[in-house]
Amino acid sequence: MDNKRVTRRARIALALAGGTALTAVVAQIPANATAGQAAPHRAAAASAAQHASRSAGTADGTSYDDTYYKDAEGKTGQALKDALHQIISSTQTGKLTYDQVWDALKETDQDPDNSDNVILLYTGRSQSKNANGGNPDDWNREHVWAKSHGDFGTDTGPGTDIHHLRPEDVSVNSIRGNKDFDNGGTKVDEAPGNNTDDDSFEPRDAVKGDVARMILYMAVRYDGGDGFADLEPNDKVDNGTQPHIGRLSVLKKWSEQDPPDTFEKHRNQVIFDKYQHNRNPFIDHPEWVGEIW
């Protein structure tokens, strides 16, 4: 990346942080402009804001491109994947035990409207942080990358990586089980918007992208070099104990259809600041999904 592009990106991020980018564009709209005339300017403002937000990666406009991701800039394909693996593995200086995951999830998945509750991944239900355990209506620790896919268990490592561990209703978690992800199936009565069949699970629309980006994070983070299986998505279902989860083509579409929202970005930031000190790069840069796969 040349110096002009870096400077321009910094100006955009700073302008957005101060709320000036949209003002500057709107100020160019003549006072007597019609709604039809103003529309292109509003579209341009929205596009600029979206681009800057994508570059920044965080809800508050903080940029990590020139610091955390500097070694990934300008790379594509396997080179990008290798660079991201090095970044997110070397910076993961905080590693949790499985017991510590309970308290971590109470913070990472806290309901923004009720600090006593967490939001459950598949049901979307807001539930008391203290209603965790093994009873049917409790919430427990859902491994989005099913731990049997690669047989990594719950020892410190992929089995305790909170980038893919989420609170979920015990019975809904059981229904998902270790199924791969795909579209279709019959509705899950206890979790409206979710569907399942014999070999796959389809989450509700609001978290489809979240699921995809968690799966792809795991594929980059765990490549077989640290004593665990080399995790990699494929375009199949019913992968069993193989270190694969599918369908990749569906996960890629889900990531496009459901871009990172404020909740997902905030969660990424809490993990980075307080717990593992590494980031999910596909939340900060969802376009990197297509650059690698």
C-alpha cells in the first residue's frame, strides 16, 4: 500500500470518528435539490462510511490496519491466510481453561440492553447470566466449530477459544449437536428461524454471518502446527470426526448476506482487550473471506 492510500484511509477514519464525513457530503447538496437529486449524494456518503468502517473494523472507528494487520496488507490467497495465522496465533497471549469460558461468555455476549443477561446465539433469547448449567432451559457453551470435528475436546486450545464459543440454550445446542452448516431442513421449534435435518444445521438469518466468520477464524487460527488438528472448511456435510466443517460455499454466502454488526464487533473487541488479545480478522475485514477462499 503506498503512502497516499494510507494517508487517505487515515483521513477518512478520522473524519468519520468526528462525524464530519457525512456532513461534508451533505453540505455539497444544493438547498433546492430534489429528493432524486440528493439521492446520489446520500448513496456516496453511505458508500464512503461503509468503506471506512470496513477499513477500521471496529464499532468505534479504531483502525488496526497499520498496526495489528500490517503484515497482511496487500496479500491475497494462501499468503494472506499464512500472514493472518501468524498474526492471530502469535498475539493470542491469553488462553482460557474451559471453566474460565463461563465467565468470559458472560461478558463477551452480554445483552447490551440488560447487563444481567447474555444473548443466546441461535435462539436470540436474552437470558440471565446465572441461568447457566446443564438443565434443559439453561444455557451452556456451544462450540460453533463442533469439537468432535478434529477431536480437540475442551483442553485449552481450540476447545476453549472464545472466538467460536457462544452461549446457547442446552436443548437447542443438543439439536445442533456436531452437525455441519447448510441451508434447509425443518424448523427448530424452540429456536424460530433455525432449521435442521439429519446432517446439517441452518442458524437464524441474524447470525448466519457470525457463524461463518467464526468457522473461518478457526480454520486460519488452527493449522496443525500447535499440536491440534489442521482445521479446514470444505463443501461437504456429514464430516464426522474429520477436521472439516461445511458447507464452505454456503458459509461464504452467509458472510456476505449478514455483515458484521455492532454486537459482533463489540464482542471481537472485548476478546481482544480483556481475554485472548487476538482478533477475528473476518469481522474486521469480511472481504478477506473471498480473498482466501
